[in-house]
Amino acid sequence: MTCVQCGKCAKVCEANAITQNPKGVYMINKKLCTGCGKCKEVCPFGVLVKEPEMPTSSKCIACGICVKACPMEVLEIVEK
């Protein structure tokens, strides 16, 4: 599941690590992210991920890297 760009995560980010780029995509700046997990808590779609062993939060931005890397070729990005 990919992010629908609602911006709720950016509103709760006290470190201002989540900003919207010119194309309207909310991006996480890993250098600014403190790993507090508030963005994960507020995400209504469960798209944001914050694993205990990882220092920062992350989310799918439909960049396609996983599609290219999938050895079984079962992933694709579909625009609705």
C-alpha cells in the first residue's frame, strides 16, 4: 500500500522531518527524523513503518525500486 499524501504525518512531526516536495509527495528526511514514531501512530492507513531496530520511520513513495529488485517479478506499480 502506498501513501495517499494526506499530510497528517507531517503535521505531527516535531522535527519537521516530513515535508512535501514540489510533486506533492510527502518525504521523510532521514537526517532530521528522530525516530519517535508519532507519524506511524497518526497514519490512518498504516503506511508508515517504524521498526524498533530501525533509527527512522519510512514509507512507500511508489518509486519502483522494490519492483525492479523483486526476484520473482510479482510486484508492480499500478496507477488508479
